[in-house]
Amino acid sequence: AHARLTVDSAFEVAPVNDRLFGSFVEHLGRCVYEGVYEPNHPTADENGFRQDVIDLVKELGVTTVRYPGGNFVSGYRWEDGVGPKENRPRRLDLAWHSTETNEFGLHEMAKWLEKTGGNELMEAVNLGMRGTQEALDLLEYANIPGGTELSERRRANGADEPFNIRMWCLGNEMDGDWQLGHLNAEDYAKKARMTALGMRQIDPDLELVACGSSSHEMPAFGEWEETVLTHTFDLIDFISCHAYYWPKNGDVTSFLASGADMDSFIKDVAAAIDATKARLKSDHEVYISFDEWNVWYQDSEPSKNPEGIGNWPEHPHLLEDIYSAADAMVFGDLLITLLKNADRVHAASLAQLVNVIAPIMTVTGGDAWRQTTFYPFSLTAKHAKGGTVLEPKLASDRHHTDKYGDVDTLNAVAVREADGSLAVFVANRSADQSGEFEIDLPDDASYTVVEAQTLHDDDPDARNTADDQNHVVPAVNDTAVLDAAAGTVKVSVPPISWTVLHCR
Ligand code: AHR
């Protein structure tokens, strides 16, 4: 397959928002407990945080962290997780059929984020089993400096300064029948509106995220967006998208082209935003928070909840997918797609961060290690953060998929980095054809060097594991050639691969 990307530095899509490299920590399985927090681990600090995990989170390049759920938040009482640990209640977590010990809560998360380098907290409120009042209480607790019952309670609990949380999710996946307290579009829209109004009375500068559909495939997709946006438009800053991909019914060809679906999902939601804006004659801007995205084998064994009235384990192994080289290519392509849409997507959260469908895995009491998906994330964050996405003028050979019709075989995007160098990310979605990829460099470019790294394994099913941690890692791609006189870069990319090129 062949593709040519024409890069013109005069045509920009948008600056890359740091928040595109957000992630997600839910009280689910071993994400918090034994992932982030394991007091008995040899590397644990005075707070019980695993230092080896903190180091990998920094290396990954994550920015915002969405917390505490996910489905979990729709049954969560935030008060359970604050105050002296010995007084915190043990609760049933209905979403994941587990016991929540509440040893870790808002204060611990805020402190952990300081330790990871000052990442931003993106807090979700419970609009499932709870409502506006509890959301307002949490906001008062978190953001009011002092002098009221709840702000003073925070201070008494050890946080003298407010947490000053800017970004808030108004519930989670409120259209899904798996969600505790899920609602129809009209009822959710009214609840979100009421909550947003109240929250803005406390703190007008918040950035609020309304729930969009739980996936592009929800039966009410589109209608849901229209209703929610109509009721909340001037009160919100974001509407959410969530998407998980895996080879449904064994259809690997479509799976490898998942980026094509993410792209049309974003374009559909952007169209709903634009239509509502026009209809309401509003000059307010609403962006997309793609606040859950990943590869997730939803119907496989690791995603089965515990069962039984007497069986509510503490932090069981749940959703611990081990990712292959092919999964990492799809994952990298999803990042390319987010970047291509950087004008509409101003925030995104990789779901999730540790152990649960995560780039970072831990052995209880043992190592922390990198999944295959760790690398496209860390390399994209490293090169794209602080940069500007340039208009992707891409002419690629195409091939057919049963699910998404004809798709570009090679997908790519270019980012001008803060130092003037150029990063180009390329995914080869073909299962059997290598790709000849060519970049037509900007006329004003004076690059002299190109470096390329490719993530690929001849066995697309190859994985890293705790016992073989470096089985699939990026390798130098020495086929990359820069021809300064012709203003081109050429590189060969193997089937099912993800590549980053850096021209400087
Ligand atoms: O990330 C796992 C789950 O996926 C989240 O809890 C939920 O919001 C989504 O369905």
C-alpha cells in the first residue's frame, strides 16, 4: 500500500491541548488498590503510593486524570472516602460487584496527583443514585477556601487549601442501562442542567462535561446528543464521547480500522454541536471530551464481574486485558485520530491508567511493567504535547472493511513541535501489506535529519507480560530517508504497525 502526506506549515488544525493526554483512574479491580495504592509494596511511599507506578505514569506523559469513575461513580458517596481512614465504611460496589474499602478517596487522589508531577484532577459527580445537592456539596468541600461546614471539614481532614478542581463530569454514561440510575435523554438533560446551574452559582469558572452517548453504536446516538445539548448548551464546555474497540465477531480487518470509526464518531458529535449552536443562535463554544477510549475485549473472561450474594471481593483482578502488537497499532491509530480532530477534541482520557485495560500493569508485591500500548501513548505525548497539528492532507490507498466500508490503509498526522521540528505519526492498518509512506515536507522546511521508530511484531498477537516485559517494544526503522533537495521523507512500514518519524 502507498500513501503520501502533504504537509504545509501554513495550514494548522489547532494547537495540541495538553488535556488530549489525559487518563482515567476508576475504583475498579486493581486500578486504585494494588495499582496506584499498595501500602505494603516495597516501593510504597509514606502515603502507600507505589513509587514504581508513579515513575511509569510520569514516563507515560499523562496529563489530566479522570476520577473516581466510570460506572463506579453512579453508586459512590464521596463522603465515604474522606476523613480518618479507620472511620471509613466498607461498601458494596454494585458496578463491579466488589467491596469498596474507601481507604483511598479524594484527598489521596489529590496527593497522588501532586506526586505524579502535578497532573490535573478531572472529577466526576454521581448523577446516577444521587443528584444536584450531593454534587454541590462535593464542590463546596473541594473548592471553597473555608468558612463553611463542608470547606472546614476538608480543612479538618488535612487539606488546608482548596483542591480547586476545574473540570467536572456531570455523571457517567447516563444513557446506558448498565448504569445505576440511568435516565432517558430528557430526564438526564434536565438533571445535568440543574446541576450545572447550581455548580456555576458556586464557581462560575468551572469547565463542565455533559454525558454524550456511551458509544457511537447506542440506539439513541444522535438524538441523545441533540436533547442533552439543547438543554445544557450555554452551561457546559464539553460533551463526552466514549469508545472501546475489539475484534467483534472475529472481524480483525474492521478492528484494525477502528480509527475510521472514531473519526466519524467525532465528526457526528461535532455536527450535533454545530446544529444546536446554530438553532439556539448561541455564540458559546462546546468541545468534545473523549473521556473514555481504548481497545477493550469486553466479552472476554477478564471482564466478567464476580457473582453471588456472599461474594464481594476487594479489588479483584478485573478487565486486565493483556495487549498485543496489533492492539497497540489500533491504539496508536486512535491517538492519530484524536490529534487530527484537535480543533474539536479538547480533552481525552485513555481508559484506564493502571491494571484495568491499562498501559501500566502491576504484580501485587512485585514489578510494574509496560504493555504494548504504553509506547504509542508515551511517544505521541512526548512529540505532540505543546505542538500544533497541521492539516492532514493525506492520499492513501484504501481497502474494504465489513464494518466501516472503505478506509484509508495508512493513516497519518503531522505535528509541528514547539521547537520547530516535525513529528509524523503513521498507522498501517493492513493485515498483510507493508506500506510505502511518503511525506511531502513544507516548502519552508530546513530539516536535515529524520529518525523513525516503529512498533511492530511479525506475530501480531505477540504481547509483553510480567515475565517477558520487553517482548514488543519500538525499534529504530532504518528505512526512513530524508531527501532535503526533493523535500521528501520516505519510509517503509510493515503490516499492522505504528510509526513515529521525527524530522529536525
Ligand atoms: O472503563 C470501564 C468502564 O467502561 C467504565 O466504568 C464505564 O464508564 C465504561 O462503560
